[in-house]
Amino acid sequence: MGEETFVEKWFSTRDQKITWAISLAFFIVFPIYFANLGSFLPDNAMITEGDNVIGDWDVTFEESDVATSESTETLMDGEEFEFEFTFNEAGINLAYVEITVSHDEKGEQGQWPEQCDNAVGEMDMSEVSGYVESGSTTSGESGPPNECPTSYTMVILLIENYTGDSYETSGSKGDIQNMWTDGGNGRGDWVCTITLETRSGSKPLPLDPGPLSNNEDDEDVTVSWRVVGVETLITPVVDTSIS
């Protein structure tokens, strides 16, 4: 007897033919099944595979203070002073930086009602790696002269469209996570320039200042820095409705 051909060897019996037919069916059906697996799942079900998870999500944000600093300087009327702060730490996702300017009224030593001075603040962002210009506040003033002690806060955003508000969405978990990263913003040397404008509560007189005028030359101004980090929490939406 001559050598058996491949077909004669492996397809000669009924059992062999059935085995090969079943194997061929698996080769054809399995790729189609896994390619369309999502269409066979119930509503809100997900295909889970790392950051490529697709589904409906609750997105929340957990903020924490990463760094704080504070300094106080006595400024004369018309004086400009640069308050400085440096932050270069990597590996932390930053949401925003708050710069708070505050001061009281030292006392004008006169017979007229005192007025609160004005500490005009202006941020210099030239030495910072980057920030979100839209929505950030880079300048401020103390406000009305009759409100003292006084303070105001400038907020520099470091993530595009960040508000800290929770929301629901659909899509890839990885894509959502990538939306809420600082992209390296916020590192470098921060500078807040304060210009002091003293306000006197003196009543207008022919001689002002004069012997009856209030006396105001300087003020103690404090600038506080608060760097806020954020962790994005992405969890599956749970349907609690009763059908």
C-alpha cells in the first residue's frame, strides 16, 4: 500500500470529519462573537480590560492640600513688593492654586473714622510652566474702604474646564481619566506683586494733611499660597430603578 495522503489520513473516518467540522466552526464563530460581545450584554454592562473599559460612569473629584505657605510684609504707601513661592514637585495631579491677600487696618491715629487700605495684587505667571487662562483670576483689590479686615483670593486653574463638580458620562474610562490631568502645569516660580495704596479717613479740610488729619503711612500685608491636588474617581453607574 502506498503512502496515505493528508486527506486520507485525517478525514477518512466519520469521527475525524465531525471533529474537523466542529473545529472549523469555532475558528469562524469565536472572532465574530468577541467582536460583537458588547451587543449581547444587558444595558449598562461593561467590557472590562484596564483603561479601555467602556460603559456609563459616575465621575467625582477628591481634592487635597498639596502645599501651603504664608508670609507677611510691612509695605509703605505706594510701595510694590513681590511675594514669591516655588513649587516643582512632580507626580501629583494639580487642580488649582489659591493666592489669598489679606490685611487689617493698623490704626490711623486721628480723630476721623478709619478707612481700610487697598492692597492691589497682580500675578506674574512668566516663570510657571503653564496654567489655564480662561477662568483664572490673576489680579485683585482689597475692596471698599469701610470693610476691614479684608481679604480676596485669586485662583489659578491648572486643568482645562475643571470645576470640581461631579457628573455622569459614557465612554472609555481611560479617555475620561486623561481629561482631568494637569499636563505638567503649575510648576515653577510663582510671583504675586502687591502695591499698597493707603487710605486715610481724614475729613477734607483746607490743609490736608494737617494737624487734625488721620496719619497713615504703611500696612502689614499677608499673602497665603494653597496648592490643591485632585484625584479623579471613576466608578460604574449603578441602576437602582425597579423595572
